[in-house]
Amino acid sequence: MTDASTIDAVQPKARRLSFKELPGFDISAEALLKIIEMPCMVIRRSPAMKVLEMITLRLRGDCLSALGIDLNSAQITSKGTVSGGNGDMDVSVPATQLFSLIRNMRGEDEINVRFHAAKNHLVIRTDKNSYNIPVCLDHIPEIQAETLEHNYSVYFPTQMLSQIIKRVSHAAAQNDVRFYMNGVYLGIDNGQFIAVATDGHRMAVSSHDIDFSDDVGDEIQSPTAPTSISNTNAGVILPNGVFPVLHKILSGSQGQFKIDYSNRNLTFTLGSHTVGSAWKTENILR
């Protein structure tokens, strides 16, 4: 005879979720590749910290964001819209593996991406194939949102900022023990926006007058900033590792590019892309 307490102790098995019920999204391969491409560019091989080889996918409603981090240069966030979102999702997977897989899926009008928490896998399916990518369970050391709160911003015509960086970046040092040489100084000084790079033997400088205005229009022709910072003198050094990504984002882009200055970071924003660098210094090349 079965004891009543034994019957009460037996719990019914949880229903196994079908693939479509798992949290995730549906999207075309081209659209997903566009979202993850820039974050993957900044990710480097890191034997000492495997978590830095991961790309983090975050789904909120139908908005998907991808985050890539390199502690020596920057973190990049790119956003896009999915065609079908199925619950919120936060998952980190090997960037190289995900990028190679999605790149080889070009031409697929729809792929189904789901997070299988029980197996710690990101499952990606097409009409004919299914792939499992292992999920990283460690904490990803990203820049916290509160440290990105900016003190002031400078707006640029996109192509102007691209030209400024190209004109000076060639003079920056590479792997110099004087770490402050391995980048480009971007600063505000006496009403001018200044970019400077040097390797100790040569120096490249580009300067442009800032248009101080509290009404930033859509068709600006020069660097524009609010009048409240007209007497501000400050600057940061942008590491060399950020340049390839910035050039990729700026190439062929139109409109405005915004630079936000905070106490610890320099943040670039253009459309769906955000590039944040945490290497900060003041008056280092002056």
C-alpha cells in the first residue's frame, strides 16, 4: 500500500518546451550578420580570458543588440530589429564561431535562433540544418551604463570625422612602451576640436573650429557643441585598436556622428552602432 505522504512528495515532471517555445528570435541571415559584424571586429583571441572571445546577444521584445569587448581598446554595441521575438534573452557565445556560421548562411531568408537553457546551447536552425553553439556562463566584464553617462557631447558631419581620424592616425605609435603614444588624442581646446597623433619622431595635427549652439540641426557643416562647454578644455586618447571599427562604421555613412565625453569614457554613436573606449587622459600631448 502506498503511503499518502509518498504520493504528495512525487512532483510531476516539468513539460519539455518545444523548440519554438524556447526564448529567441527569427531573422534573416543578412540582417543578423549586419548586427554582429561590428562587435565581432573588436574581439581578439584571449587565452588568459576566454570570456573576451565571446559576443553577447540581448533580446528585448523585437530589439536585438550584440556586444563585443576588447579591454585594450573598446566595447561595441550594435542594434537591430528581429522579425519574430519570443521572450527576452541574454546569451554569450564564441564570436568567431557565430560569425563564421552566420556568414556561411548568407542567402537564408529566415533562420531560427533559440536559447536552450537546460543544455546551455544557442540553437540555430534553417530549413535543412541545425547547429548548437556552446554558451559562456562566466561574467562578461563590460563597461557599466552609469559610467557612460556623458558630461557633454560634440556632433560631427560623419565624413568630416572620418577625414580627421585618417589625417592623423598614420602618425600614432604602435606598441610603444609609452602607452599614451599608441593612439590619437581627441580634445577640445579654446573653441577648437583638435586631433593629434605622434610616435615621438613625427606628429600629425588636425584642428577645426567648433560651432557652439544649443540647437543642433540635421545638416551641420562643422563640429557642433552646446554653448555651455565653450570654455571647456579637455581630451582623451583613443587607442589604435578602435580605428578599424570606426573606419568601417564611418565608411559610406551619412548624417551625424556624436562623441560623448564622460568622466571615464569616450563614446561614439552613429545610428545603431555605439563604440565606447575607457582609455582616458588629459592634456597628454600638449
